[in-house]
Amino acid sequence: MNTYKESIECDGRERTFYYSLPQTFTKPLPVLLCFHGAGSNALHHMKTTKFHEKVEEQQMIAVFPEAVQLNKSDPMSRQWNEGRQKNPANEQGINDIGFVMELIDWLKQQFSINEDRIYATGFSNGSSFSMRLAIECQDVFAGIGGVSGPVTEEVAEKCEWAHPMPMVFMMGTDDAVVPYDGIVDSESMVDGLLSANDTALLFARSWSESLLALKEEFPVPNESSVTKHTFHQHEGTVYYLVNGGGHTWPGGPESQASALAGNVPSHPDATQVIWDHLKYFKRNKQTMS
């Protein structure tokens, strides 16, 4: 496994990213773009998710882009433009989608990649941004995954599906930062997002077949249960509701836990589940009738 740091120019700004790829490969590689949360950074997200540790075994490229930090003294000014009006990147017109498209073009020039297997995932603000990418760049992405970051109301209102978009999503019921039920109160830090269920329904509607959902509950030893919601027989849309889970990456390091973020559930292993779900899907080139 090799990990590298690189920068490209986009809209007059130097944009940075890290990427890991197998030491040897013989076939075009799928690409997983992994977006950090608000106030975080690419290296921290890499250490939390450990997607880069899968590149050799899974024969993939894992990419960890860095958002623009608009105020050097304020880490929370480093956010992805996920389409929410109160987001500083949105207010300053940061073209993060343009950056991602330039980054994908750079990967195409440097490596043999499988353009039918480009995926995006992220945590919190990075998850919401991944949702925006899936909706606004449907001809690029083969599937989307996210944790603790539903789609924004503005992006959802403009969503028009051209074809099915696979999605896997996770949220904790005790998330004090982003309300899983979409109900904003005085303690909520982020508003303007759909609920976890409505986010799943939005993506489920990209499939032309019935929206009948299967609900399964899995007990976790010494922890609360996990409820898996599956739409369609082929699991095109799946979301996990982690009962008692906080604003953390399930299965990630315990160091995430805090009074604000809450606990770190050991199950499901978000990194494993997301990649295992997405890797079977290819870019859908058919237009819905």
C-alpha cells in the first residue's frame, strides 16, 4: 500500500488530496472518494475510516480530498459545499463539485481507472456533500455511501433522477449534532437537512420499482441494536439506524467519543459495510423512461 499527497489548481485555488493505491495491479481500478466532516481534514478522516487499508486486498484507489479552510484561525470554516445556505463554503461560492471533477480527470490521466466504478462516501458534512455529488453528477458516480450526513433540503428539492442511484447510509439516534429525524431543536447544531429516513426514501425513488422496505433488527452485545432498512430486493438503497449511536463513525476508533459526539458503536463496521455494499454496483447508463 502506498499513500501520496498531491495538489491541483481549481478556480485559482490550490486544492489538496491524499490517495492510496495497490503496489501492483493489472486491471483498471475502481475509485472511492472519501470526504471528511466539517472542521476535520483528510488525514483525520483517513485514520478514522481506514479505507486506505483496503486498497491492496480490494484492488481499488482510495482518495481523501481536503476542503477549503476559509479562515485560518477557525477549523470549522473548513467545510464541503453540500448545498446548504448556512454553509460558509456555499456562502463564499466554493466550487467543490468542480474540484471533484478536476480530481477525477487527474486520476484518469495518471492511472488506469474503471470509470464505471467511481464511488463517493463521507462523514457528516462530507456525507451530505457525497449525496449532492450523487444527485448532481449522476453520469459520473456508480453509488454513494454516507454516515451522519443526510442530504440537504435545497438539493433534495431540485433532485430529478435520470437513473437508479445505489446508496448506503448510517445514522445514530443519539446524534446531538445532526438530528436523525430531521427535527431541529434548540440543541441541534445543523439544520436544513432531511431526516435519515427521508434521505433513504429520496434515493430509493431513483429506482422505478416498488418502494416496499424490509426492516431487520440486529442486537449488538453490550450495545443498543441496529435496525437495517432495505429497499428493493437487490438492496439498491439501504440505511442503518444505530440505536443509541452518536455523531461518530461506527466501528471507528474510540477516540471519536466525546460529550458532544456521543459514543462510538462497534457495529456496524461502517467502512466494511459501505465498501461491501458499493463495490458490486456499476455506473448506470440507462435513462429512466
